[in-house]
Amino acid sequence: MAKNNLHKIQKKLLDLLIKNIDDPLTIREMQDLLDLSSTSVVAYHLSQLEKKGYLKRNPYNPKDYQVLKDAPEKQITYLNLYGLAHCGLIGSILDGNPIDRIPISTRLLSFPSYEAFMVKAKGDSMEPKINEGDFVIARRTDDADSGSIVVCVNEGEALIKKIKKEKDKIILISLNPKYAPFLAGDNFKIEGEVKGVITNKVN
């Protein structure tokens, strides 16, 4: 896609985003570097870049974005790492700030990297597939097929579980047989489908 459909500010902004893609800027920093009058001007041009197909942004985190066009081919992408923290009854893991950004080879992802995020597993309920401290790669989605392993929030608790759909209810299943399956609550929400696990063994 040629840049001739971009406003001069959008061209400068796109170049700035590409230059700083491994260490994303805040909107305030973009405003200062481009010498713009306000952050709302930056926000407008960011939305235009997204509308024109140059940019994909995480609506939960303005520093989490992926340049889709005219960016150099990258073998490494940085995924936001979130903790499995208590979220509140209508909360989302992705509402909070990531605890880290982890470099990942794009060859490990079978889907666009802007759809990916990571969580650090806790507890032993998903052993032997997922152990405490492992890095879990998930693809953002609010739905998944029965039998999928998902990152989810249930009654305010952030979890990794296998889901089983039965008529109008969802059963949450641990892979470790010492934990019994249980019904998802009214505030159940899928954040993403698990697509990979990176073992983080501590010797």
C-alpha cells in the first residue's frame, strides 16, 4: 500500500511507530516528538492509520500496537505478558498494564502477532500440559470451540481452563484430575484461546 493516501502528519507518525515498535511510545511522547498541539490530534491520526489499514491497536492498551503496512519484516515480535490476577466481576485481564513484554519469534505464531498475548501460569490445575510459571501464548478471542483450552475470567478470577459446552452452560475443566470440573458463572468471559506453552523451568 502506498503512503500517498496519508496526511503528512500520518506519514511522520507511521515512521515514528515503526522506529519505536520494540519500545512503544505513549501518546504524550508521540505528541512531543511530532510537536503537535494536543494528544487528541495524535489519537485522531492514529485512528486514521488504523482505518486505512496501516495499524492494528489493542483497545485495552494504547502502547500495544502492530504496524501492518510498510514496516520492515521482523523476525521477532514483543508480546504483552499479563499476570493471572483477580480482575473483579466484570474485569478483564487485558484491561490492566502488562507486567512485561516478551520477545517471541514470529515463526512460533500461526496467526497475526497483533492478536497474541501471554500470561504466566500459576498453580498446578493444568498439569501436565501447563505448569506453574510457564508462559502461555493465547490468541485474543471472546469465543472458542468446546474442548479448547482458554484464558478466561470467571467470577472475577483469571484462569486457564479447558471448556466444555453443554446446551446453555459451560463447564470449566482442569487437566489435573485432582481438581473437579465446575460450571462457569454468569460473569464468565473468554479472553483468548491457548495456542502455545513455553516451559519456564527453574532449576
